[in-house]
Amino acid sequence: MKNNLLALCVLFSFSVSALAQVNNPIVTAVPSLSIAPDARAGGMGDIGAATTPDVNSQYWNPAKYVFMESDAGLSVSYTPWLRKLVTDIDLAYLSGYWKFDQRQALSASLRYFSLGDITLMDQLGIPQGSAHPNEVAVDLSYSRMLSDKLSAAATLRFIYSDLNNGINLAGGSEMYPGSSVAADVSAYYKTPITLQSVDGTLAFGVNISNIGSKISYDQNETSNFIPTNLRIGGSFDYPIDNYNKISVSADLNKLLVPTPKLNPTSADIAAYNAMSPIAGIFKSFGDAPGGFKEELQEVMWSVGAEYAYNNQFFVRGGYFNENQYKGNRKYFTAGAGFKLNVFQLDAAYVISTSQSNPLDQTLRFSLSFDLFGLKNLVK
């Protein structure tokens, strides 16, 4: 059963990356950590390193929270995942923040990913019950303004992955829940910029996420890398007039995980499994078998735009690109949002441009609350 479930994890990893035209993709454990959780960023091509701060900045760049106008906020997001393949895989995400003064903030999030129901079978193919695999991540961040234009944040995260609910079949290899502890470091910089007598805002952001221990499902006999990731982005907000504003953003992403060798020997596999997470981060910048060309193929990029009317109505669009030999995720996104007083509702939709991409027609929904405004409203 262990092999069947591990195969499921690998299949899911490819589902998150793609199910077609892969050559040498980087596969990690707990791939749900790489899923964009909220609808605003999802509507702009999965962008968020330097976009205007919002309540879901915890995933993209928590250093942005100290620039929020409200002192507290909460958001819940839901994504019915891979609906072209299955009907019971879902991602739920809860995030929030609290600015306890004008230069500091605390933020946190809870991510729950359900892989649905899986029928367990013995070696003869006889059903032996069912399991409900799931992955959970909870994190806490502290962000601080270093100057009027620059902020930084540090995050601690606990990750738990249970692929078989503790059920081990007779005659099969035993499999156990895995856990890991990770950290993020991030920074955000924004500055006003004047174009044609109109004051816009230029911003840059960087977030290195999931720097942490490897995860094991067999009591440390073997271990797997978690998706350590480098995200760099830029954004430009331009107010057309008092009611209309447009922003354009772009992100670059690279997994800081070693690239597996093609046709590896047993010694190669042993060396890969024995590599430490920190060594893997440094090695990931120059270990691709195809050299510099393949290293560039491992960089994912996305672009997006958002139009806002009176800061109440929002229309979004974007594009995400991953090289065909590293996962082949290529899709357009569209989204919309509506803000009224103390709450905001956002939705996003994925339109795949690659064949047989299970991400096609993926929906995301987010509902956000301005807790500080709600407190003032009920007084």
C-alpha cells in the first residue's frame, strides 16, 4: 500500500505541475504548499510578491502587512482542485493579520488540503477500506517596517502530511504520517513615482519560502524535499483619476530543490536522498543536467493586471508560464472582485493553454473581512 500511496503523491505532484509533456520536472513532497490559495492573486496569474498588500499576503509576501491601511483583517478561501480529474480534492485556506502598532504586525494562516477518498487494496486487489489523505500547514509571521519604504518579515511553519490515516495493510510496507518545520524570509519595498503629473506607486518584493527540514513517511528511512521556493516580483500602480486605477505586476519563481539526474544510478539516488535541505538550496542554482539552459527552464514566470473602480469593483487577468520540460503549466486567468464596507468577495478562473492540463477550469473563491472596520461599525 505504501508504494501505491507514494505513487499517488507523485501523480499528484505531476497534477499540480502538469500531466503532459514532462521531461525532467522537480518533484517534491507536500506539493499542496505550492498551490496559490486565494482568488485575488489567482485572478492575476498567481502573482503576489509585490502587489498591493491585502489580507492574503501571508502566502505571497507577509512583509506587506505593515503597509495595510486597516489594523486587522481575516480571509477565508476555497478551491475545488483538479475538477477535470476528480470531484473530492479541495483546498481551504484561512489567513489573518493584526497591526499592533504602525510599524509592526503579526499574521498567520491555516492551510488544509484534502485529497478525497482513496480505496485501499491488498496485494490481491481486494478492497480493504478507505483512507482520507490530507495535508495541513499552519504558520505565524512577524513583519516590521525598516523604513518608510522598506519592510521585512520572518515566518515559522509547521507542516503535517498524512497519506493513509495510519492504516497499513498486511504484506505491505508500513507508512506513517510525515511532518516538517520550515521558515520564510521576505522583504517588500515601495516608493511613489510620478508619471505625467500623476503619482503612482512602484513596488518590489522577494520571498524565500519553506526553508526547512525534509519530510519522511517511513520513520526517517528515506526523506523527501519540501517545496522550498524563491519568489521575486515587481508591481506598478497607476491611478488614472480619482475613481479609476490600474496595476501591472510580474513574478519570477524557482524551486530551490536539487534537480534529479536523468537515469540515475543507485549511488545517485542515495546521494540525492542524503543531501541536506540547505545544501540542496545552494546546489539548486547549478545542478541541472542540461546546464544553464535547463536552469533557465526551471524559472516560472507570470504577469497580471488589475483594474479597480472606486476601490469597490475589480477586474483582473493574468498569465502563468512553466516550461514544457519542467511541468508545462501554461494558463490564462481571469477574476473579479466586489468590496463593500467591511467585506470583499473575490473569484478567479483558470483557462489552460496546454493540452490535457487538469488545472483547466479551476475556480477559486475568497471572502475577506476588515476586522478593524467591523469593530467600528458595530460600536
